[in-house]
Amino acid sequence: MFWGRRQSAPEYLLVLDIGTSYVKAVIFYVSDNQAQITARGLAKQAANSMRGGMIVDLPAVANACNQAIDDALGESDWRLTNVILGVNGQLIEGVTTTVHYDRAHPEQPIEHTELKNIIYKIQQRSSEKLRTSLSEKFLDDHPDIELIHAGIVDVQLDGYVVENPLGFQGKRLTLTIFNAYIPLVYAGILQNLAKELGLTIASIAAQPYGLSKIFVTPDSEAEAKSGVFIDIGGGTTDVVIVKNGTVEGMQSFAFGGDAFTRGLKRELGLTWDRAEKMKLDYANNRLDKRITKKASDALMVDAQTWLSGVGLALAEFHELKLLPPRIYLTGGSAPLPEIKKVLLTKVWAEHLPFAKKPFPLLVKPTDLLRVALVNETTLVSQDIPPLALTKLTLGLTAPDDVVTNTLQSIVRSMQVR
């Protein structure tokens, strides 16, 4: 008999990516600060159960979620209690707030209490700024919103970029923070969904925020990449600007992979299921060469329309002087050759402030740092968004990152569950 301590079973966590067309489930556990992926599942949404990225038929969506979870669990007996719910980019309002704080005693070193007070004021100003904007947009004097994500974009002291201002002397401390909010009513819908599933919400996460963490590790800033991250979902496309692994802004527009399927269905006279299969086969270079040209011509028409949406979304980032030239593509339709072709054309980006000519790169599941496969699971491009959300459970912030840790502490105190 072997005597010794019995190894405790890992705590399995669930990610649900509730898309317009599909629900994707990922089951994982955390070991050695790495997300260990044990299974994935997929289920098709019922028609008209989602609208504009929002759940409109709760029982139907709950049924699709249960199907995706069952597909992932298979014959296993893993016990799931906590879930991370990804929120579609269309439902997220992002606000970047910059505050210039002139210190009364610039000769004194900055202390943690002073920094905490400044960050708290910025967070209050950010929510007030968004509420004012939404009240003008929807004619609602008191729009209810909930903060789900906050990140430090930039810290400067007297015009110089600093990592940690504590202990420094100076007159003007400038902080820029990006915040992501969702409607409070939708947070309530997600709570009801979790109850239907018999689960507890570990976090409500901005799906685009997960994309920004694909290359981030807590101990290597060199891996944190800057770029334009584009996720092509079923009904929408999310465009996220990332600087050194931190979100600077996000936009979303209603044109996704389903539009490419509709184009094939229309142009080639196919059923929806056959058009969807043709699209995926073409994206993965499995399509019969006899019809490849017809598929390419049909898809190029919609790719041009999609590119117009990307250009309009990027034009919304007025506050950014320069856009990073690397474009990282994820989502089920990201491997379509026409996506890369249109992004490599010159005309669409001429009016946008790219640092240099933009260049698209397809993100592969194996590119995600600190994410490992436990079982023989085949992953595809559409798995990347939920896989990226698994990283939110990891300690991605270095212990000595005082500014970010202070911000997260304030965010937790401001969030209401």
C-alpha cells in the first residue's frame, strides 16, 4: 500500500461563449498558473433566440447551453459549479478616460493612498461620462450600467511614461483607464440564465477583453502584443485595439460569419446547411477545386462589405493618434482567404492612422500562451474566444504592478452582485 497525501481533484471551471448562432462551452482547470483544457462542446442556437447579441428567449438559450455543456462533458463525471460568461461586443459600451491631476505638493513622493484616491475619482468620472452619453442617446435620465472590466492604458508623471509612480516626485500625474460596461438589465438576464443552468457566475467577461489576453503572461511583458484584434463571430464582428496586452478601445458591428454563409446560399442556390459546410470546407482548404472559384467569387463580395465595417469601426477611435499595424484575426470565418486578401489592399486603410501598412495574421489555437490541452481535443479558430476567456482566471498581473492591482481592488469594491 502507498501511504501519503491523497491528491485532491482539480476544480473544473466552465466558460460559456453565448453567440448569436452557437453556444460554445470549454471545460478547464488551473494548474501551475496555466489553463488546462479538458473538453469543448458546441450547440446551435434556436432561431430568433438571440437578437443583437442579447438573449431574448431565455429557455431556448438555456437549452442550447445545456446541450453544449453535455457535448463537452460526454461520459465524464466532472462536477461543474462555476461559470464564466462571455458578453458579446455589441452589448458592451467602452469608455477611455484620461485625467490630469495636479498635485498640491509636487515635492512630496506619491503615496498609495493618493494614487488610490485619483483612480477612484477616474472611475466615478468614467461612469458619469457614459451615463451622460447614454442618456442623450436613449433619452433616459438614469441609464443603469454595470462595470465588468477596467484596465490601465497609460500612466505619466510630468509628461514621462512611468510603470509605477509610487515614490516619485512630480506636479502632474496623468492616468488613462479603459472601462467596459454592460446594461444592468442584461447582467440580470445572465444571472437568471445561470440559475436556469444551476451554476454560479464566477465572472461576466467582455468577450473582446479575452482576446487581448491571448499573448499575455504574468511574468513576460515581452509577449504582450499590441495590435488590432478582430473576432468574426456568427452575427457580429468585434474590433479591439490592444496596447501591450491592454485594451485601449473596442467597437462592434453587425456583420459576421452568417453573412458569408448567406452569400454562398444566395449566389450558389444552396440550403443553409450546405452553404455553411461549403464555407468551412473552403476556409480549411477541403473544398473540391471544381467549385472553389465560384465560392471565392461569392465570398469576395461579402468580404468587401465586411471590410467597410472594419474601416468604419476603426474610424471611431478618434482619441488614438496611431493604430498598431498588426491585425490578429480570430473566429470561425477568420481563415477565409478573402478576409486576408481584402485587408491587404491599400485603399481601405489610407484614411486611417496606421503606424505603417497593416498586415493581417490568423491566430491559431496553439498561439494562446498559458493554455494547454489535457485530452486529444481538436481545436479550430472559432474556439479561440472562449479559450481566451479561460486566461481570465490566471494571475496575469505581475505582483509589483501597483497601479493595475489598485484599480482592480477598486473595481471589485464598485461592482454589485
